[in-house]
Amino acid sequence: MQITSKFTIAVHILTAIDYFKNTETVTSSFLAGSIGANPVIVRNVVGDLKQAGIINISQGKSGITLSKKLEEITFYDVYKAVDNGSEESIFHFHENPNPECPIGRNIHHAMDMKLEAIQKCMEDKMRSITVADVMADIRKEIAHSK
């Protein structure tokens, strides 16, 4: 479970789809322009979101649409869709601690449960934040800048 820029790109995509749904045909090219990212990266993230059932993609006039309301999409949902191909920890342990060293021999045992607890707290917090929360803040910023 490493968190990459795909996560923030995915949240950007979801908020842009919602914001522009009534004024633009949202395509991966349109999204790439908004994000400032390579269209190939955007298409990969869009594919992950589609596979997770978060968005719909249709060729033509409707373009990319949300299949769920933003209030129903948590940060955890987005994270699982784009960044969690495996059930790995966010913490990557060094591969070969020296078994002859008292620290090297015991470091995994001493840290594993602590790191699991940290990861669980992070995942629980991610479940409590929705993409709608981000959109609300974006709308406030837009209103404030007018």
C-alpha cells in the first residue's frame, strides 16, 4: 500500500467530473489539461476508477460520468481503486537486516504491530473523508476568488 500521485490525480478527476458535468463533455484529454498530467497517466487512473465502479465511461456526448455521488466516495475507496494493487503495508521494511545483530534480528518483531496500528488509523481516517468534502472546499475557494 504505497500512496502515489495517482491518488491525488484520482480525486482531481472525480471533482472535475462533478464540477463540469453540466457544462463540458469530460474526456481523458480534458482531464489531462485540468490536471497538467500526461494523458496516458490520466487514462490509466480513469481505467482504475472505472474498474472500481466509481465512474462510467462512454464514447460520445456524455463522456466520463460519476457512477456514485461524491458523498458516497471516500478517500479509502479512491485509494483502493488506484493505489492498492496488493495488500502491502504503506511501510516498506528494509530487506536484509543482519540476523547476527541484536537489533537486526528483532527489528521486525518490535515494529510490525506498531506500523500496522498506524496504517489502520490512516485507513480509518480515509474512510471518514469523502470526495464531497474536497468539492465543498473547492467551491468555497471558487466563491471566495470571485
